[in-house]
Amino acid sequence: SQAGFDVTGLDLSADMLKIAEKRATSAKQKIAFIEGNMLNLSKAGKYDFVTCYSDSICYMQDEVEVGDVFKDVYNA
């Protein structure tokens, strides 16, 4: 968001989203946050660019779920 992009953060954990919101506010950054699962990105909307921060993809149960995430990201 510092570079002028519209930014949305998605996390399964409401607690992690609260931390992220506090950090964004402290940094004076306008970021939308959505509580959701990367296995179902249909609520998140359409985006020009999607990234997966840190090791989130490692929490998928198997290769099928990893493939599902990549399909959802492609469609986002």
C-alpha cells in the first residue's frame, strides 16, 4: 500500500487479522482485511497480483489442496 496499490490481506485467524490491522494502522497504511480460507478465495474478489506470504502454503493437507489453492489464486 505504500507504493499506492490497493492491498487486501486474507487470513484464517481472526487474532492474526487483528494484529495485522493494528500494524497497518500504526504504519498509516490502508489495507482491507478478510477473514477466510485460501482454499476458498471466491469471497476475496478479483486481483491483478496475488502472493502467499511466508509458509502458509505449507499448511495444506496434501498436494491436492496445494493444487486447489493455485487454481483459486489463478482465478482471483
